[in-house]
Amino acid sequence: MAAAAPADAIVVAAGASTRMDGVDKLLATIGDRPLLAHTIGALRGAEAVDGIVVVTSLERRDALAAGGWAPPD
């Protein structure tokens, strides 16, 4: 079987968490890290992923970037 061609991953993180009663599921801690950090970590470890793009709202950008685990601009 041939290796997968490299691709970029897009993580859509622009929701308002309304179904979670306002709890921000992206920053909700699971184990020792936020859920979004687990997602990004898994994508970074995938051989077929060249880059990661996190799509979020302007209002949430600073909060997500402040974690230190989000990919750089």
C-alpha cells in the first residue's frame, strides 16, 4: 500500500459551545491538557499531516493562542 500524500489538517474551532451550556469544550481540561491541545498533538504526530490550520472566531483567537500549544500564525 502506498503512503498517504502529505496534507494540511483543518480544525474548525469557531463554535460557541451552546450545546455544552457555555462550557468552552476546546479549553475544557481532559487529563492535563485542554481538548484542543490533544487534537493538535494527535495531528502533529500524524505522518501525513504537513500543517495544521485552526479556524476560530476573532474573539477566541487570543484565548486559544495564549495556551502555548496552538500552532503559530
